[in-house]
Amino acid sequence: MRLLAIETSCDETAAAVMHGAQLLANTIATQEIHQLYGGVVPELASRAHVQRLVPIVQHALSQAQLSLTDIDAVAVTYGPGLIGSLLVGVSFAKALALQLDVPLLGVNHMEGHLFSTNLKPAGPEPPFLSLIISGGHTILTHVREWGKYEILGQTQDDAAGEAFDKVAKILGLAYPGGPAVEKLAATGNPRAIEFPQARLKKTPGSPGQRFAFSFSGLKTAVLYYARKLSAAELEKQKADIAASFQFALINALVENVALAHAQFHTRAIALAGGVACNKTLCQAFMELSEQRGFQLHFPEPIFCTDNAAMIARAAQFHLANGKRSPLTLAPDPGLVLA
Ligand code: KG4
Ligand code: ZN
């Protein structure tokens, strides 16, 4: 089956073509306009998707050396995400499926991230734990089977990537902040400043929050620390602030995942989402994997951040199991993993 997948849930316009296990094309247009505003402006994102989606799909098809009529199914992210952005992708995919008279499948963006470690052979097989760390989400999931997910913990406030982006803003760095903070942190001392790490009460009785995360306290601590400094002092300490913030955030993630692993003892743990591009973070999880004896999986950076290849991979699984979406498919901005 030659599958065309479309992803427009936030600020990346992306299309991918898959044929069996082979990824024939993976194209992404990052919307740079948001850098001017220090964050994603939803209406600008929708408008940019409208302009870019057709050329991106054409580019994916030409990369795959296929034409539209070779496509056997269309998959599209239908949530969670920004409503305007989702509407563009979903409407486009429906029109295409109708015109080509091929099956349509709506894919959960978070499930796409879960599948992102399985775009190459030897990805993790269930049961395993997956930590999705992105700009909008921080979710620890027990993947019992593909298609059967138990959320073990989510952030109670800011997502990990959001914390990176906000700290970048405090330090005067460009959006998206994660890569900029990581680069600056490499020149700083992670133990220079002791920023607080949220210690949340573990609530075994509350499903979905047994291993909750919180990053707004850490972000606020960075803000208060930076505010007390003169412009010259801030400039001098910037790298140490970035390194110390990154150290505290990574420790919080590692500690929580270690606690979950002590309970579930899975053979594998996967990292996914934009923050999983962070090399210091991957190194910390590699150390944990050696201590606790699990296999660590993380996608290549291009598959960590939002992309349509992961949507194609998730769709492939569901299409093979006979799942289809009706042409009345509507975006669901608040869709959860289930
Ligand atoms: O998965 P993603 O592309 O989009 C969402 O679904 O949110 O993740 C984007 C997030 C941004 O917050 C960005 O700052 C962060 O991932 N990010 C990083 C790095 N690269 C991207 N955070 C830390 N270190 C990085 N190297
Ligand atoms: Zn994402």
C-alpha cells in the first residue's frame, strides 16, 4: 500500500509517503514567521499551512517518484493540536481521499510520536515505556500493545519543550528555544546554580497522574534569578543559567522515568518529541539505561520534531488492522491518547 500522510497540527507543514516498511519521502516546511513573535501564532500557522500544503505534498510525491493516482490511502493528523492548523490538513486529506476514491484515516498526533522510534528496524516492541517530550506535551505512557496505551503521568503545567522555550526567552535567545538553550548550556556549568526540581506527591490512585511532571516552578525560578541580575551580570552568567536549568529539567525527567521503570520493569524505554533531540538529555537516559538494564530508543532528530513520517507509520498499523475514518472526520484539538 502506498500511503500519503499529512501533518499540520502546529507550525510544521509536513507530508510523507510510505510503501510497506519503506519511507519513500519525508518533507517538512518549518514556519519561520513565528520566530518574530517568540512563539507560535495560531492564525499565522493556519494561513501558512494553506499556502504550503499543496507544494509540500507535490514535493513529497516527486521525492517518492509517484503521482497522486499511485496513492492507495491518505492519513492525516486530526488532533491534538491547534484547531485552525488541524482544519487545513484534515480538509485537504478528505478532499484528496474523496477525489482519489481511497481510504482515509485520521491519526492521533501523540500516537504518531509513539511510533516515531519504529520508523527504522529494531524499534521497541510492546510492552515498553515511552516518554514524549515536546513543545505542547510531556507524557509518560505504558505502551501495553500498539493501540493500547496507559498514560502514567503528564505535566501538570508547562511541557518540557515549553519550559525550554520560555527560559530561552528569559535569556534573550531565539524561538524555538530548545536548540539555542542546549547550545549555550554546552559552554556553561550545570552545577553553578541549584534550581529547584518539582517533587510532586505520587498519587497511585489517580490514573494518568501516578508519575506527574511539573516545570513551571523551575521556569519561574530561572525568571526570578535572571531578574535580580544586571544586564552585564546576566550576559556573564547566561551559559551557567542555561546549563543549570537544563540539568534540573533533565534530572526531573530521569528520576520520574526511573521510578516508573522500577514499577513496570519493561525491556525498553523510548524517548520521542522535539526535546528528545537534546544530546545531554539522551546521554542522561543512556546512563539510566545502563544502571537499570533497559534498551533505550530515541528517533533521529528529524523524526523527534513534528513530521508526517511518524503519522504514516502509525496509520500503517491501523490500516493493516482494517481501521478507516469516515469522510465526516473532524479535527479534535483536545484528543487524548487512549
Ligand atoms: O515535537 P515538537 O516538534 O512539537 C510539538 O509537538 O510540540 O517539539 C518542539 C519542542 C520545542 O519546544 C523546542 O524548543 C523543543 O522541542 N526542542 C528542544 C530541542 N530541539 C527542539 N528542546 C531541547 N533541546 C533541543 N535540542
Ligand atoms: Zn508533536
